[in-house]
Amino acid sequence: MDITFTAIVFFILLALVFLLIFLFNSINKNSFTAEDGSVFDNQIDLELYQKLYDNTSPLFSIDEDKDSNQSILGFDKPFLVKLTSDGFKDLQTLIKYRNQIKSLSDLINT
């Protein structure tokens, strides 16, 4: 009985120590929040994200009722519709838009 009680108390105290360490680490953690609510651990990542968000936000505000030949940031409207809603269902569609996918990759990586 004495050993069992000691073991239970030991495990409870050990669990409390780990819980306190976890709470202490989470309280001292700094976080940086972007305009859209995304959270980052450091200022540099926040600034990179914010710059990318500002540069690419027009891509996600397309209006499907407008002229189909409309271009936003150099991207054709059918590509943007595929990107934001329809998706690329097969390889043929993906290859059809490969140049615009490369341009999007370049925009994101600069």
C-alpha cells in the first residue's frame, strides 16, 4: 500500500511539473498576427507573408460574371477560376496552364 501510494503521488507530481513547464513556455511565446489573422512566430515571417499577401490578394477577388478575357496581374481569368475554385482535375488541364503556374510560382518565390 505504501509503495502504491508513493508511486501515484510521484506520477501526479511529475505530471504537474510537465504541465507547468508547458504552460510557462506557451505564456512566454511571442506571436505576430497578420491582417488576415494568420499567426507567425517571428517578425520576418510576418513581413514576408504580408508582402506576398498584398501582392497576390487581387488573384482571389475575381468576379466570374465579368468578361472572360480579363487579365489580373498577368494571369488569364480561366486560370484564376481553376486555381481558386475548380482545381486542375487532369494532367491535360495542368499542362495547358503550365506557363501561368510557373509565373505564379515566380510571383510567390520573389
